[in-house]
Amino acid sequence: MKYLIFFIVLCSSLTVFAQNFDFALVGNDDLYLKKTELDSSANAVVLREFGTAAIRLDESYGNLYIDFEYHVRIKIFNKNGFEKANIVIPQRFYGDKQDMVYELKAVTINEQNGQAVQTELDKKKVFSEKKNKYVTLTKFTMPNLKEGSIIEYSYRLHSPSIYNFRSWEFQSDIPKLYSEYVAFIPALYTYNTSLRGAQKLSSQNAELNKECIILSGTRYDCSKMTYVMKDIPALIEEDYMTAPSNFRSAINFELSEYYMTSGGKKSVTKEWKDVDYELVTDKSFGSQMKRKDVFKDILPDILKNTSDQLSKAKAIYYYIKRNIKGNGFAGAFTENGVKKALETHSGNVADINLALVAALSAADLDVEAVILSTRSNGMVSSLFPVISDFNYVVAKVNIEGKSYLLDATEPLIPFGLLPLHCINGQGRVIALKKPSYWYDLKASQKETTRYSLIAELGNDGKIRGNLTTYSVGYAALNKRKRIMSASSVDEFVEKLDESMPKISILKHELHNLDSLENPLTESYEIEMPAFSDLHSDPLFFNPFFIDRINRNPFNLNERTYPVDLGAESEMRITMTLKLPANYSLVDKPKTMNMSLADAGGRFMCATDLTEGILQFTLLLQFNKPIYNSAEYLSLKEFYSRIIQLQKTDIILKKSK
């Protein structure tokens, strides 16, 4: 990233930014507050939050930086809110520079004998932790914490990166009564400003700060932009969501152009054709895609048993997967380069997947790179190129009219299936000799699990039989990960047995554990004590003991963000149970055939007894990877009805 350097002097008019609130000066309304009407069930609430940011000049080095001030006051209602007292301030590295925290102060305020008693943070208990080579964390815990405490802290953060002006998140995981952000934008800069999220601003104001900047002897104005949001509900994170940052109400700034002292202006917001050229010529990206020479000598051996393009692509894919292991870091740009990564057998995501691109290209296959943003990193802007939005790269190989997306960083994923964390909207395809274009990132396989139980109920009240499980797609990937995390298959089965106290595994066989493109098959000989006394009349048996849904993943009254499963899914259960003679079916779970709108999903359940054979079948399908917020209540009700049905037993009665 190239940083823009101007020699700017800021006048004293920016010394005090805006209307901050007095530190640790609380009134009785806050001190005795028991709950908030905004959310009576909240464990904590932000009473007031203020932030401001401006571009300043580091007079010691002549560099510009963002001067950011943050101040917050939080009321803790109960012990479940104590986690809000664990404060973490991230600081990013930018080459040899990094964000720096200054003027940190923090205090806990408690009511004691009708008085507000303050306990200041001991600065010796503030410590730094290196999260990775890109981020350091400043961490501390507020002192003397009690139910009803008010915690308050403030700090300044100096950031050497001015390309992205400091963003502001109005919404968090607890409600906020008041949040205000003030941005001072010099007239020399034009930023694209965007408000995301479902919440609306309570007020927005723009003022002119006359002659606030002196640049080469000339005074320029600044825009003072004030954004206020009140009574902000918490954004509650639920299952099946991508990065929360995609949905929190926030204001973002992207530098689009700036004026130069020599006259004229320069655009920072580029077109994709400009970015294409930069990427293709970048030594950590395009230059690595071209490193076919690295594979010249080893390619004949890699391809010795191949006969067509697809078999060549698979041989190369599995070779890269085996020979370069990930170092734990994502990235769209290489750290070591293809040659060194292959020599050291280690690299970041780009080292591995650009090596894959180069090797496929060396085999004369039609291959491109795809840059993307992972689910935890958030969505990318489709309006204009922002390369810093992308944090990952994969390969796209085109064979006989079909495209395969490949990520060689995941040891247990088959050819053509992307890890779920890559399934996030669209990626941008980068080729060496043609313009880039957007490409949908979709799962190439369903997440499929099928169970088949063939068993017999003995006269001792125990069910004995064989349970076979077939797993495909992400279901197989996740199962293989669990198996490989154990020291052996036997240990995995032992832990599986312990996790099912009502079922004993007597024997086991696993097939295709290493054959990643075939279904993972597990075969278990099981024993299950269904009834303690077969002479009881009637007998109650609950058939929902395989992959039972124990909780509804959707519990909000309203969800303002989509339900993103990542992939379509299907789960089938077939149970065939031979009963002792002369048993009849008295009652059973209701036969159900329930569908979501527009064929979005289906649940079927049926039970039947014919000639002493009890048949139980279940099907649960989700036919879309993403459901919009308008479909949320239907999904919630869908799960509720399934969970309610699972409470119903099969009732058997012996004929006289």
C-alpha cells in the first residue's frame, strides 16, 4: 500500500475536536439505572459513546496520520455483562509502522452509601499481546467490578494509514443509548462515505471549519461531519451468518481523490483495468502466477500417470497440497514466493494457491487466479476496486467447458470444493492476458449425510444391528477433520461411543478416509438398551436418536441479516427395525411432509409397521444456501415444528 504524504500544518482550531462528555462525571440516573427500555433483558448497555478523527501531521517525521479519539461509558447490569469489562484495542502494522495507543485512562464507578466511588485502572495491569505479525492487542480488565458498576475508558490512537479514514461502528453486541462520531475531512481530500446496516442515523450535520489547514503557506478549509445515532438495538449474532461487520450499522470512508499542491487532482478510486495491471505486474502476485519455471523439472514426474486435462489438474492439485503446508496466515499476496514456498514446504494462502496456478499453467492448462474475501473478513465492494477488501486467493481451472475452484491449503478437501470460509458472495478472477471479471463463489456439492440402521429388537429389550453413515461434501470434510484430530481411528470411535451414552459401539469399519473424492463411509455394529422390561405394556420408543436437533438455531423475534448456510444440505435417516412377534403399532410421530416457500426446503417423516418390521424414515433438506431476512420467521417455525415432533414416541403394544 502506498501512503499519500502532504506537508500539512493543522491550526489550533482542531486541538479540541468536538463536544465530548466529561470523563467519569455520572449522574444518579446512570448510577441507579437497573435496566433500559431499549432492551430490558440486556446484560449491559452503552450509556454514551463518542469518537472523533482527523488527519494530522507528525512534525517529528513529516508524515500524516489519523488521530482517533474514543470515549465510552457502559453500565453493567449483572454478572453476564462482566465480559464487557475485558477491553481489547487492536493495533495494526503497516510495514515498519503501526498504530499506537496514547492517553489511555479507565475507571470503574460504583455506588457506595449513596455516593459514586471511583476505582482507577492500574496502568501496570495494561499489557500488550502480539496476535500475529499484522496485529498487536492492547488489553486490560476494568477493576473492582460489581453488578451495577459503570465502566468508562478513553484513549487516543495514532494510525499511520490515511487511505481508509477511520470507520465507526454504531452498533455492537449490546444496546447503545447514544453514539456520536465526528470526522474532520480536509478540503484536499474526497472520501466515498457509506452507511451500512439496518439502523438509521438520528441526525447528521456538516459544518465548515474555516482555514483549518495550512499547506505550503496556503490555508484550506475542513469539513466537520457529525453523525449521531440514538437508541441502537444490539446486533445479536446467531448461527449461519457471515462476518458481523457486514450487518452492523456503521459509517465507512474510502479515499477517492485528493488535490496536489502543484495543481490538479489525482484519483485514488481506480477502475478494474488499472488494478488488473497492478496485480499482474506485482512481484507478490502476478509475477508468482508466471513462475512456470519452478515446475519445469518436476512436472513430468507429477504427470506420469495422467491421461487427460482433468487427471493432470488433479495430480498437480494433490501434489501442491502434499508439498506446501500453510503457515496459518491468509493473504491475497505471497509472503515467501512460489519457489521458496516449494523449497521450504511452507507458505501463506497466496504462496500455496499461486504455486498451484503456476503449476497448472506449466502443464498448459487454462488457469486463472480468483481473489476473494473470506466469510469472517466481510463482503467486498462491487462499486469500485478496493484491493484491501480481499484477503484470500484461490485457483480457477477451466476444463472442457467446466470451471473448478481450487484451494490447496486445506489438506482434507477434495478437488473442486472450496472451504466454506471462501463461499462469500463473489470473487474477482485475475488472468494474465485478459480483463478481470466477477465470479460467483458457490459450493460445488451439497452437505449430505445419510444414515441407515438395520437392526432387531431382542427379547432382552436391546436393539442390535448395523448403523452405516455416508457423508459427502462439507459433511465429509468436517467428519474427516474430527477423525484426523484424534490420534487414531480407534480413539475417534472411542470418543464417539462416549458421546452417545445410550448406544454402545461393538465393532467399526471406516472406508474412503483418504479417498477425498469418494463418500466417507462409517459402519458400526451397535447395541442399544431400548427397554428395560419387554413385558411392560405398552412400550415407548423415541426414534429421533440419530442426529437429533436439540435446539432451534433461530430465536430472535426479528433478524435483519440473511441466514447464510454456505451450501445446500440434505440429511436422510432410514431405520429398519425387526420386532419380536405379535407387536402392533399403537401410536407414532405424526406423518409430516412440510415445505418452505418456493421449494426452499423440506422435512418429511413417516413411520410404518408391516409384518413385524418397523420402518422409520426422515428427510431434512435445505435447497438454498442463503435465505433472506424475510424468510427468517418461516425457518424459525420450521425448526420449532421439527423439535416439537421429536418429542413424540413410537408406542408398541403386544397382541394377546
